[in-house]
Amino acid sequence: MYKVAEYYFLVEAFDGGTDYYRESYTRTMGRGIELVLYRDDEMLERKMIYEGKDEYVFENIAPGQYRLKHAHDGILWRGDLSEDYVIGSGKKATKSEALFEIGKGEEVLGELFVKVLPGLEAGKLVVEFRYDNP
């Protein structure tokens, strides 16, 4: 003959005081927008734009004709970079250019800048999102 045992459980639940975690996909996976750099019609590099990151550096910039594009084919900047702009010991001035205002709707929050920094053998192209009112 079998006996049926009875079991009783007591569960105590409590709030640990931590906020519910929600991943910000625009910070971890990107906004779905990429910057694409071309030299002489050859794609060099793509960089995903992330929320909270305001500077993107493209290395090994050699003399040539450059285009910085939005991944969906909008041209953000064009430049013909001679050796004077990309190779040097720092004596030459940095080439910097404000491209356009950026914002949300009709509210202007800052500007998009591009600057070229010369290096000993190759330069850098830096794209900056400069926010006045983040």
C-alpha cells in the first residue's frame, strides 16, 4: 500500500530595490546609421553611429579625393586632401569644417564637424557631433 505525502511550501518575495534593466539598443547595437568613407571611389571603411558617442576617427588617411557618406547614399562631405593636409609633423594647421546643423525635428542641438589631422606617414579624418544642447 502506498502513502501519499503532503508537501507545503512558503515563498517569500521582496523587491531588491534595483531598477528594471532595459537595454538601450541605440547605445549597444547602434542607431542603424553608418558613416562610410571613400577615397577615389573606393570604399575604405564603415562606422556605425552609436548613441552617446560623438567622435568617429578614420585612420590611415593618404592624399586623395574623399567622400564621407551616409550609408543610405547621402553625401555628407567631399574633400580633396593633398599631402600638405595629411602628412606633416604638426606644423601645419588642422583642416576643420562645420558641415551642417544637427537636431531633433526643428530644434537645433549642435553641428556636425569634420577635421583632418596630419600624421608622420598618414593622417586621420575625425567626424564629430558637437552638441550645444544635448
